[in-house]
Amino acid sequence: MSDLPSTTEVLIIGGGVMGVSTAYHLALRGVKDIVLLERGPFFGQGATGKCAGGIRHQFATEVNIRLSLASLKMLSNFEAETGQAIDLRWCGYLFLLTREEDVAAFHRNVALQRSLGVMTEWLTGDEARRRIPLIHALSVRTRKPYVVLRKNYKPYMGETVQAETLSITTGAPQTLHLDEKDHDLVKEKRVVLVDDVISTGSTLQGMRLVLQKAGARVVAESAIFTEGERAQWENIVALGHLPVFTG
Ligand SMILES: Cc1cc2nc3c(=O)[nH]c(=O)nc-3n(C[C@H](O)[C@H](O)[C@H](O)COP(=O)(O)OP(=O)(O)OC[C@H]3O[C@@H](n4cnc5c(N)ncnc54)[C@H](O)[C@@H]3O)c2cc1C
């Protein structure tokens, strides 16, 4: 205690994430006279040390959503800014509602989030079952991270890496996007493409282009099923080939 200064411009009590972050951001803004007091033997022994490390946008109040927008931006740049790797994974954040009485409040929250530029998606049970499990299960099994290419641009994706492809359902051109935040995750990495059903191969071609532009090396291509001309898909790792009935 004798080493402590008797006066200071800023006194912060508590060496958890809030106290340390406050000290850091004040220092960044040029404040030099800061004392941080922690009663424990080490920093981060409170809630900060117990935290699961999940990050998300989906909050219920404007202030929290705005804070998450600012902090997620900082976290995506954390290693470059501080030199400390944080093993950040953009794997998404899914809330499963199991009680009818929560639905209205979550609808209100989603509307608020979207009004602030967070394009949270509302999935029905079937959509969640269809969209989440395969890639998640692969990731859990292989212990490798995954990124999802999107067919619609959302403002939170930043400067995406893009490629145009032709939609098999509408015949119209569509653009595939790699979220700016996912770019570093694939850059100079060996990646495996995973599609659901490969039919004309135009989405696959779009995926290849996006990954190529992002500096990744595609080492394998896979799908649940292929369809159409079987010989065309010899190099695709798939569970099976679907016949196409045209008559
Ligand atoms: C189990 C668990 C899981 C969590 N998971 C997540 C998650 O996934 N995502 C998320 O965003 N948040 C999560 N949280 C919440 C998150 O951890 C807290 O919101 C955050 O760590 C709070 O930081 P803090 O600095 O305010 O508090 P703390 O980390 O508790 O820090 C307060 C510090 O102040 C010190 N202190 C207290 N009184 C004094 C005093 N009089 N003098 C000196 N020092 C004092 C304490 O020793 C402590 O070190 C989780 C919390 C818990 C408990």
C-alpha cells in the first residue's frame, strides 16, 4: 500500500473487465494519472474470470445494443490493437425460445435490434433445424471453425468479399458475401466448401470465387447431395446423388 500515490486524477476500483477497460480507454485518450485498485491478489478474479466469453448483439435495450456494436468492432480488432490473441470466433448466437410468453418480447427486441442496424434473423423451429446443425456438427466434430457465406448483404457485414452467381430457383444473378469479420479466419488457410445440394454448380462456383478472392485455398468440396449430371460431380464428397425427374 505504501507504493500507492496519495492523490490521483482518476481512481478506478475493481480490476475486472470494466475497470481495466476504463483505465485502458482513458489512457488511450491521453489520461496519464490513473490508479486502478483491486482487492484480490490478481485482476479478473470476479465475474470476468468466470465469464463464458460469449459475445452477441441481441440485447433488449438500445444502450446495450449500441455498446455491443462498439465492443464487437473493438473485439474484431483486438489482437491488432493490443497484440493479444483472443481466439475470436464468429460462430453466431442463437436463442432458442421454449416458452410462448417470451415470443412477444423477443419480437420487440428483434425489431429494436434491426432498427439499430443489427440484422438479427427470426428463425422458425424448422428453419433453425435446417440451417444450424450440419455445419455446427461438422465444426464440433473436426474442432475447426466455420464461416457462412450469405446470399443477402447485411450492413453489419462491413466490406464483404463478393462473387456473383446464378440462382437456380429464380435464374437471376445473385451475390455471395463473405463477412469482413470472417476474412482473417480464411485468409491463407486451407478450406473445405460445404453446400447442401449441388445442382448446377453455380453456387459452388461462387463459393470458390469468394474464397479465392479472400486468399484461401480450397482443398476439398462437399455437399449433402449432388444432382443432375453425376459425372460432373465426381470430385465432390457427398452422401449421395439425387436423380432429377423431368417428365
Ligand atoms: C458464470 C458467468 C458467465 C458469464 N458469461 C458471460 C458471457 O458469456 N458473456 C458476457 O458478455 N458476459 C458474461 N458474464 C458477465 C460478465 O462476466 C460480467 O458482466 C463482467 O465480467 C463484469 O465485469 P466487472 O468488471 O463489472 O466485474 P468483475 O469482473 O466482478 O470485477 C469487479 C472487480 O472489483 C473488485 N472489487 C470489488 N470491490 C472492490 C473494492 N472495494 N476494492 C477493490 N476491488 C474491489 C473485485 O475483486 C473484482 O475483481 C458472465 C458472468 C458469469 C458469472
